[in-house]
Amino acid sequence: MSQPTYSRTRPCRLNDVPHWDFEADVIIVGFGAAGASAAIEASRAGASVLLFEVTAAPGGTSALSGGEIYMGGHGGTPIQRSAGFTDDTEDFYRYLVMASGPNADEAKCRAYADGCAEHYQWLIAQGVQYKNSFISERIVEPVTDDCLLWSGSEEAWPFSEHAKPCPRGHTPQWMGMGGGKYLMDVLAKQVLKAGVQVQYGARAMSLVAESDNTVRGLVVKIDGVDRYARARRGVILCAGGFIMNRDMVKRNAPMLLRANYPLGTVDDGSGVQLGQSVGGAAINMSEGFVTLPWYPPESLIRGIFVNQRGQRFINEDCYHGRVSHHCLQQGGNHIYILLDKNSYAEPAFGEFFKIGIAATGDTWAEVERELDLPLNALTSTVELYNQHAARGEDPLYRKATKWVQPLIEPPFVALDCRIDHALYTTFTMGGLDTAVTGEVLDESRAAIPGLYAAGRTTCGLPRWGEGYSSGLSLADATYFGRQAGKTAARTVA
């Protein structure tokens, strides 16, 4: 028996399909937040929907998250307004564009900023519950069931100079960390209620396409057998990123290999490869998120980061992911946080992320010697910082005044954040280029008929490691998953 000529990177031609095992108007690959949102909207728009998931349950990487969704604009969500914040849509839009980086998709930023109030109400309508509460301290993720928090670099330079700061991270009412599982349970319930047919243990093997690459269906492997699924209106790829495909990471984003803990479930790049097989353009493939959550407590933000040359390289009041991204860009592996008696506290996640004490001393010269740094390298850095900090200033990196404090009270401490030692987590941000409405685009930005995508399979709102904010991935997945589902359902069969 001859072997199939198709694969993830080569479509099965329509003429080679022996028979159809499944048929539906819309076929979706992946049951994370993007796939669930697409399925709900496609079904409610009148399409029959078939969803294939490679694992044995819904959730994907979305279920591993904190469940946080980045929302604002229109004067603020009810929770923002209750906490005393107003969030103008233009400030929200400008922040999204800045956070998206040099290759920002302004059309997607505009669509999400303008549509966010409606999206908040849509989430509520699905059954997602948010507590009317605000956490003023800088944290990574609530350990309570509270909602609103600062989840990005909104208050930090340069973002604060161009968009009025406002907390926008909305975490669902879920006691403890890991609200993503709760979010996915809510969305999965709506998927089943909408009558979507779900097939678990189904691995996408190839797209089915005509000779002109118009997509007509999907080949999936179930119980070791290739099955053929016909999509009368379109296929939506929501299969996650490619952080678990180390060969793809090595080819496209080798800097991420420095981070030693990939975040994902399957995330093997299959969605991106399937899209590329019919001419889909993959963009921003070198970009990714990386973080070492070094705060809370927020007092640690008053310290300063130095590299192995004893030099500062970032304003420490940025979001932890932005700081960690800059850590990865430094030459060598040695990264330290310098603190004094007034700013030191044990990091909340220090034990898990392997952030320990690298050196102590009654003078900075002693700390410098214990770290084996070049003579006067660290001491001159601290001396310059303290000189300006005494006036509440940071002219080199513009840390906000409320975080600027001279490091002059012994004992002095250097926390160990070595890249080859501490736990730096990472995921990819590059993926298929898509329109606001979900169509996968080719190199000329023309839509590929019958093919749509959403979530981390695409290059969406979060596309720049330096600008990432917690909640952007789920915001992108749920909002643009919805758009892809509605657009595919409207396609003429």
C-alpha cells in the first residue's frame, strides 16, 4: 500500500480524497480559548461545526494560564470605573500599538480597542464571573479571587508618556492561581451547549485543498487511521504556537532557547505549518515571550538589575516580562538584582523559579568581590544610581519616582537571576498572518480561500516580547477567535 503524499507541510489534494468520513460547514482545529470562541460564534451564526482536539479534553495552553484577559477603553469596564479609573479608548489603542512593537497590526489594535466593551459583555454572557475588586499592589497573578490588576508596563517609561496608565488585567473570580482552567470550563460548556460536535484524540495531519490551494477540508488521524473531513465553508486553525517544536524554535527564534522552561501543552507548530502548506505567510517568527517573575513583593522593584559587567540595562518598574526579555539580551548569563535592607524581601516565587541570594555584604565593594565582577564596575553603577536616586530621579532609564530609592542601608544583597540557573519561562509569538476578520493571508496579504486562524497559531495582538502584558494572549484568542468563527460561518458553501 502506497504511503500518503500529504503532510503538515504538503496539502492533500482534493482529487486524492478517497471518501469523506466527516462533513460540517466549519471545521476547527484546537480546543483552547481561540477554538472555543470560534466554535461558539460559528455555531450561533447557523453553521454546523466540527471541532478536532488532539488531546483527551478541552483547554490547551489557555487552561494553564491565569485566565487573565486584557480589557479597557470606552471609559473603562465596570470594574475599572468602580476602582476609580477611567480608560479612554484612544489611550487603550495607543498602548496596544506600543505593546505590539515595531510590526504592530494597527487594524487589529483598533478593532480590539473599539470592540472591547462588547467583548467584556460577551464574556459575561458566556458565564465568566468577575469580582468587583482591584489589587493595587504589583503582582504577577492573584492568589485570591480578586479581579483587576496592573498586568503590563502601563505606568512605566516609555509607555506612560504616550498613553494614560490604567490597570487592564481582568482575572476571573477563581480562588487561587490558575483561573485559565475555570475560563476554559465556562467556554467549553457553551461549546457543547451550542451543539458543536467535538472529536478528541484527533491529530491534524494535512489540509485538503484544490490545486489553487483553496481549502476544502482536513485529514486527521484518529486511532491510528487517517480520516477525511470535509469543510463546506472553511477550516479554522487554533492549534497553538510552536514553542514545543524545538527545531522550529531553533530555526526561527533561537534566542528563546536561552530560556529553559517552555510554556505550552502540544504547541508543536502544526497550525503554523498547516497554514504555510497552502501559502499562508508566517510573520514575526523570531518573537517570543520570556519571563522570570521576580516580584512580588513590589519592594523588589526598588532594586536595580545589573548584568555580568555590573551595568544596569532597564527601568525596573516595567512588567516582569519586559525586564526578563532584556535580561536575555545581555551578553553572558549572569544577571543580578541589587537590594539594600530597605528594599530586600524574599521573592514570592523565589524557590520555584530558583531566585536565591548570590552575594551579601556590608558594602557594595564586598558584594562586587563576592560576585567576582570587574573592579569598580558594580560600585560605580550603584554610586551613580544613588546619586540621582537621592533626588528621586533616574535620568538613565527613567524609572518612576515612586520606585526610586537610594540603595544605602546595609546589609546589601544581590539576588541570583542567572539565565542558565533560574527558571525563565517562554512561549512563541510569531505565527500566521491574518486579517482582522480571521482569514489567513499569503505573502501578498491576499486571503487564502477557505482558511482561517486565531490564537497563538497566528501573529495577533501580542507580537513583541518587550511589550507583552499579561492577558493579551487570551484577549487575542477570544476576541479574534470570535471574528474567525463568524467570518467562516458567513462564507458561501
